[in-house]
Amino acid sequence: MSAEAWEPKIVAFCCNWCSYGGADSAGMGRFQQPPSTRIIRVMCSGRIDPLHVFNAFLEGADAVLVTGCHIGDCHYVNGNDKTKIKYKFLESVVRELGIEKERLQLNWISASEGEKFASFIRDVTEQIKKLGPSPLKPEGVS
Amino acid sequence: MKGSVAVVGGGIAGIQAALDLADSGFKTYLIESRPSIGGVMSQLDKTFPTNDCAMCILSPKLVEIGRHPNIELLSYSDVKSISGEAGDFKVKVVKKARYVDEAKCTGCGSCTEKCPSKVLDEYNAGMSKRKSIYIPFAQAIPRVATIDAAHCLYLTKGKCGVCKKVCGPKAVDYEMKDKEIELDVGSVILATGFKPFDPSLLKQYRFDHPDVITSLQFERLLSASGPTQGHVTRQSDGKVPKRIAFIQCVGSRNPRIDRKHCSSVCCMYATKESIIAKEHDPELDITIFHIDIRAFGKNFEEFYNRAQEEYGIRYINSRPPETIVDARNNLSLRYEDFDSGELKTEAFDMVILSIGLDPSDSTRDLAQSSGIALDDFGNIATGIEKPVETSISGVYVCGAAQGPKDIPDTVAQASAAAAKAAALLSKERGTMIKEREFPDEKPLLPEPRIGVFVCHCGINIGSVVNVPDVVEYAKTLPDVAYAREMLYACSSDSQVTIKDAIEKNNLNRVVVASCTPRTHEPLFQNTCREAGLNPYLFELANIREHCSWVHMKEKEKATEKAKGIVQMAVAKSALFQPLYKQKVPLINKALVLGGGVAGMTAALDIADNGYEVTLIEKEKELGGMLKHTTELYDGKKPSDVLDVLTCRVYENNRIRVLNEARLTKVEGYLGNFKGIILSKGEEVPVDFGAAVVATGARNFEPVGLFNYGKDAHVITQAQLERMLGEGISANNTTMIQCVGARNKDREYCGRTCCIDAVKNAVRIKRANSKSSVYVLYRDMRTYGVMERLYEDARELGVIFIKYTRDPEVQYGSVVVHDSMLNEDIEIASDLVVLSTPLVAGENEVINQLFKIPLDKNGFFLEAHPKLRPVDFATDGVFLCGSAQAPKLMSEAISQASAAASRACTILSREFIETEGAVSVVDEARCIGCGTCVAVCPYNAPSLQEVTVTSEEVSYIAKKSRINPAACKGCGSCAAACPVGAITAQHFSSKEIGEAIDAFNKDIGLIEPKTGTVEAVV
Ligand code: FES
């Protein structure tokens, strides 16, 4: 498969109230994106367990996106503050594992920011295409 | 007497009033003249002072209205007249022909796409085009198309007819006629909102120039859903502007065009829009021309300061400048700089007119047709102590229809109006509402049998994704027992098809692959429930917003992705277990803390709604701050208001008053609190289902400032108030505003001090016209209709001098620097009056007892500054009056009724229903570390001592238990638990893991199953 045609596989964790809504708004606004991403909806970004992120990598994700409401906008008071803390930890582990930092990204996207969501997916896909498949990808997974 | 209410107007005011009423047992009609509810708020990009996305906070309310069993939404309908009397009104409504059958339309948008006729889009304030058949905006409720009869080619010329041809569900009906209906209701709430001022009335602003636009148009330019996707460009040449000016008070504070009011919101929205614009483009140069900056609300001053300091927005004090267009069509503004007294001209690329709020046409029409009194400003008239009651008993008002106000004040007033209507009809509560009835749930078979329904959504999905292919693929997935395609999965006939399929194929999990769960999950969950399936056995796979709409040019890849999304949903759903909302009984009694006007009003409204109240007051007597007020803004005597209230409280046999009392202990949660009150040395236990905090605030003592405490001639505004009440006259008085406010120590604005000062200045002048009264101010913040008081004062000869440097108080005089004249002025003063703000009372105790947060100034922090102004994040506890932030008496009363209304939505229930998808603890694995207790913002987990027996040894260990009544299901605890003892049901690690796992097996790698799948398409 040529590098051009290779489509990375990206897992995006989205919270129900904001970033998932942002992905919806991207749809409503018809903001085109590469078909690289699979969204996993959770009620709040605070639900995202570092284990889920590692799990996604081990199952072959080329990148994992952690997204939620803007700080202060969390539907559950401060779930995203906790996400921020967990993300710091995740980052350090990922660095330790020698995975490129582009493969794990955090972004706050509100439900109205469709274009932001789409361009985020476009950017990350671009970056990952340059990096190629994740070193953690199990064999047999494309 | 009828147990129903008509709410006129579907903006945020009407929405809030309708939801409160429907939630507390009344059948509610919500009547909106536009095709969708949402009002002006739906057009806003963000809201001040938090810059929250407006649509994100509004849209859930829209959906709630759309699916509330007790709300009947009459959109695109006008109210013609209201007749009858309190308890029995007749409301005449005209349902305008929308030429689309609401029951049939699925909102797919195929008609809009094909419609050839384009007209100016009012949602984008005329800056873009929409089609003649249209859905006004993406989140519109009801989500059905409307034909604009004035522009439709078929309706005007008999040509075209395309929409009818392309409409799959055959909803278009060109023969439709207006229909008049009559509603029988017990009460009416007017929420008819405002109309943005039309600036073409004022020629000096050159609104005819394409680059002179209104603030509402600018709001749309800033919005991602606006005409330019949030890129600010000039209408004239599409270029990005570099210098933008805002002109404030366009259509406000202008007696010449009969707009004597201040519109209350423009200073803040201009500040907000400036900040957003700067965030989009930091290079932008923004200037706001203003008379005063009225940043009087909670956190407004801070917002205003940030705009200057962090964003470099320039504020220039002047009268509204004149717009000049030169020969080359360039714009400049001519203005007199009040700070220097100079006349200046400056060029700008774009000019934004901060337009004011005019009374709406429907307010005027309804007042005329139904005999409802208006005030001098054209708003619906109310009394200062009865801020939501109109001239007709049983008809209430809220929001901008009663006078200009911002969103939180509107929302509070809406709840207040609901409380009054509910109190009036309290005997009829629950008589006209319906509960949805469902068949018993079928027992769940151990083997998952999943049904997959893949939707074409007209052409929305089907034209990109190969739907039959996805169906075939779904059939090969593990546990899938049935799969089929559907044209519109959400149409009413599809619901019948889904139910049949569940029945015939014994399905016990359902996956619909269509659109977003954020709007459609409840619909399908309901369908499942009607077929005897637990609603939590349902999953939506979003292959529209997240697939067909965003991969329109890559059909094959989109189809592959759709398969992947379906696969993830199927894998996850196989693990779903039925979940139940628990019903817990509740105590239908309330506790009100604080016996001031707010507390008494809240207690009375709750009692009038039929519930028992315990009202506690720390002092000997009820009355709070109002006891020390000697005249109200409208000239009324405070004692008249106070005596009536106090009498009513003491005479009401549902209210128990405890004086010299304070709350010392609270435990429990929403619906079931237990507390201890210490009153006159005695401990009184109290049980309650909801509490209202109305503990007020206190006056700031300006010790050490401006010789206060040293010079007996220097007093506070509160002291002057008492003096004037005692009939002591004052001569040669100088008032200094903002003492102890708007500074480093206390950043906020006191909100009421300007109005208090003006009121007392007028009193002095009226008592003795020869006395001289000076008011030294920084910005005069006589917002809303209080502007009139300011005007009265100036007419009576009160002299207002703006200061930027602190004045100096000397013995017998005050020296102030007048920047306009650039010289120091010495004012002979017998009396110097310091206007000081209200400061927070001792709120820490209650803050600890209920675990409700305080803001940085020590006032209580509401759940959401815009849409939940009287709620706390903790359910069952509400807030009103100056305990939240300083406010006027009428505002405190509105808020108190609002808090009562919110409390009644709980007290009126027979039981409390908990969130279904809550987290649960596996006690065997729990190590009692308390992490969950620390992360939960709702106090749902707690550590309990449990006796554990292991290998015949018993010991006591701490184990976490999550109270399902308090858990909101965010899952933070599950993510934080170090030993994985907590399961966030419906979003468990197993379920998420299955989805991730399925993602790996995505397309091609999975081995097709053979033989066993019985699938029918
Ligand atoms: S709900 Fe979006 S981050 Fe918490």
C-alpha cells in the first residue's frame, strides 16, 4: 500500500455535551474530513480512563484524541479539569513509551465548533500520515 | 379553574416558564409565532460574561420542550386575544399555514436542498440567503420545514412544486390554510420578548452603508453557524477589517426618539463581541464609544476589565459619534472625547451599532387586543413589588416584555411567572397532565439478539453511504439477528416497523444507524420501551453527522466507515444491561433560609403552591435589609410592602417561622434532607425536600476611606437613607460613588449604588430645591427603566461629575478633578455621602453545610450564570436575592419567586427519579481509598464502615457506596478509581473496550459468520 493511500486509524473520545456535539456540528455544516476517525462517545471527558487510551493504541489506533468541553463548560462541573490532570500523566507515559507526541492529542471543542472539529481531524490525519502506522499496532491490523 | 397555562412566546423566557410549569404538574401550551422556538438567544454566538456558547446551552432546552409530554408546542402560531378571568381564560390562537404537515415531516432537508427560490435569511440577520422552504437553523424545534408563502414560486406563481416532488414522506401540502383554535387555560404568561431597534430611524449612523451593521449582525458574523462561518469580513468588499468601532446607545437613552430607557445589555454584548472578535483575530483594533459602561451584573466588571487589560479593547467616553462617509465610501467617526473635551475624527473599516431593545410588536398587539396595561416605555406594566404581575389578575409577564434585561434575569423572571401561575392553579395541579404508559418489560434472554436498522435518511445518508451494503455487513456481525434498511428511521411509521421487528424476531438489543444520539436517542429509546425493551438496550450509530455528511466525496470510504461505526455499536450493545431509574420517595416540604424580602417571598410562593415551609431568620424580626430602606425607587413606602409580606407570612398556616435561628446541621440529598436548627437556644429538627438560600448581604463599612469615621459629616448612603426617612433634611450634599467597589480589593460593581444615590439625590432636591446635590461618579449605572430616575435627577438640577482620580474629602468641601475641563473643582459640602456596595454575608457556614460553592467575592455561586441563575449544581438547593450578588428589591423578588418555582418542580413530584446510567461500586474490590469521594462534584459516593469477613476473620473496613439519587452518571469516579472497583454503567470499561476492540477488527479482518443469522431485508 502506498503511503499516499494509507489511511490512519484514529480513535477520538468525545464527551456527549460538547465535543461530540462539535462533531455533529461539523456534519451539519458539511465540513469535510478524512474518514480516518472513529468516535467513542462518553458522557463526560472525565470518564476517559487512561486504560481506554492505551487499549486503543494496543488495538491498533494510529492516534488517540481526547476531547471535551472547554474548561469551565463541563456539564458535570469540573470533569474536564480532571481530564487535564489525567492527560498530563498520559502524555508522560506515552513519551516514556517512545510514541510520537502527535499520536496523542487533547482538544477542547464546544458543540458549536464544527469547523474546529473538522480541521482538528484534518490536521491530525495529516500529521499521522507523515508519521506512518503506530509502532504499537498489533500485527495483522492495517 | 383549569390546570393548564398558555405561555406566549418561545424565546428563552417562554421556554423556561413552560418547562417549570410542565415539570410541576401543569399542562402547558407554548405558543411561538416563528417556525422554531429559541428566540433571539438562538442567534447569539456566545453569552457574556463567560463566553459560553449560546446554542450549546440553549439547545438541550429546545429538545426538552419538543419532547415534554405535558407541553404542547404551537409553533408558527400567533395569539390573537386573551379573554376571561383568573382560572378560566380563553386564548385565541391562529396556527399559520406552514404548508408542511408537521406530523409527517422528518426534517431531512431534501426539500430545502432542491428549492430554487432564495430569500434573505432572518436567522443570519439578513446577511445570507436561505431557501423558500426552510428549517430556520440546525437545532430548530420543531424540526420541520416551513414554506415562506411570500416567496415560494408555487404559492406565488403556481410554478415549481419541486419540494412536493422530492418530499419522501409526502409532507408538503400547498392547500394548507391558517387555522384558528381556542385554548382553555387557567393562566397566561406573556413572554413576548423584544424587538431589536431599527437603526435606519437614525440617519446620523449611516446604516445604509454596507459596513455599518448592527450588533446582532455582527454576532452572526462571529458565529460558526453564521454567514461566514465565523470569519469577520466586510459586507462591502469581503475584506477582513482592521479597525472596528462600536457605537453604544443606538436606540437607547435617547429621549428625542422616545427611547428613554437604557437597554441594559448593550455594554456587555459589545464587550463580549469585541473579545470574541479579538480571539478570532488578535490583530484587530477595536474601539467602543460609550456614554457610561454599564457593567452592573455579576462578573460584568471583571469582564470589562479583562476586555481592556487582556484584549486591549479601547473604550472612549463620548456621546454616540456621528458616522461620516467620504467620497471614496470610507468610514470615519466624529466624536467629542469626554475625557479631554476635544473634538476628534477617526477612520474605521467597520462600524457596529449597538442597538437597543424595543418592545416587540406582539407585546403591543396583545396589550391592545386584551386590555393589558403598558408602562411609559411600552413594556408590560408591573409594580415594583410585584415584578411579574400584569394589570389582569392571572396573566403574568416575564423577560424583556417587562423591560430590557439580560438572559439570567429573564430566566429568573420566567421561573417567577411560573411560580405565580402555579400558585394560582395549585388546586388543579396534576389534573390535566398525562403520564406516558408503557407495557411491561420483557424478560431479557441470556443470548443477545441484536436488530440493526440502517437509515437512508432520504438521500442524506443513502446518497453517500451504500446502505444495502452496510445492512449486508451488519448481518454478518456476531449476535445480529436481524438487519434491514429504512428510508427514514425516525418517521412515525418506522417506529411501528421497528416495534414489529422487535416483536417478531425476539430482538433484545436495538441498533439504529442514522443520526446523532444527541437529538434522536430519546425517540428510539421510547420506541424500544413501547416494544417492551428497556431503553438502555438501545444504541445509535451516527452515520450521518459523523459519516455521510463529512465524507461526501468519498463514497466508498464512507461506506467502509459506516460499517465500522455500526460494528462498534453492535459490539457495545451486546453488553448492554437493562438499567432502571430508581424511584425514591421525597419530603414535600421546603426550608427557606433568611427572612428578608427574598426569603419571605420564596416562602409565600412555595406555601401558595401548597407545600409546607420552615422559614428561619437570624434576627428577631423578619424584614432584612428592607427594614432600613425608607423609600422605594417608585416613591412607595417600603413599610407598605414589608407589612403586607410579614403579615402574609405570619398568617399563612403552611409557614412556620423560626426567629433568632440558624441552621447547624444538614444531611441527605435532593428530596430527603434532614437538618437541625438552633433557635433561641433550642435545637429544632427539620425535614425537607428542597431548600432556598436567601440569606442576603450586608453593607460595606468604608472605615478609613474619605475620612469616614473621622469626620461626622462623612456618612454612607445607607445612613443617608435612614436620615431622609427620619425627615432630617440635607443641604449641599456631595455623593461619592464606587467607594470600596470596582477597585483592586473588590473588583465587582455594587449594581444598586448608582440607583440608590440618584433616588436619594432626587429626594433631597424634592424636599428642598435650593439645596445643591453633587454626584461624583465613574460610570452612572442606572440601567433599564431606572434611566428615568437619572434623567429626573438631572432635570431637578442634581449635578453629576465624572471622576477618574479619587476625589479628596476636606473639612466642609470635596475636591474633584474634572477631566473635561482639566481642572480641580472644589465643592462646598455640608454632607459627604459615600456610596458603598453590598458585600457577602457570613455565607461560609451554609456553604459548608450544603456543600454549595461560593464565588471569589464570597457570594453564592449559581449552577450556571445564564440559564440556571437560581439553581445550585447540587440538586434540591436553590438561591435568590443578594446572597447571589447585589440586586434591587424587584429583582430579589423575581428571583425569590423563581427559586420557589424551581423548588416546586421538586416538591410537586410523587417521587424522585434518579439517573439510570449511574456508577456502582464493587464492594469486594473497593479499598476504601476515598478517591471517588474526592473527585465527585455531587457528593454521590461516601465511605461507609462495613464488616468484612474473610477467612473467618471479621473486621471493619471502609467501603465506598454511590448514592444513585445523587449520581449524575458522568463516570469520573470510574475513571479515577485506582482498583477498577467502580463501573460507570452503560459506559463501562467493558463496553468501551468492546467498541475499541471492534474498531480493530474494522472491515475485512473479521471472519464472516455463516449459517446462523436469520436476517430479513
Ligand atoms: S461534559 Fe464535556 S467535559 Fe465534562
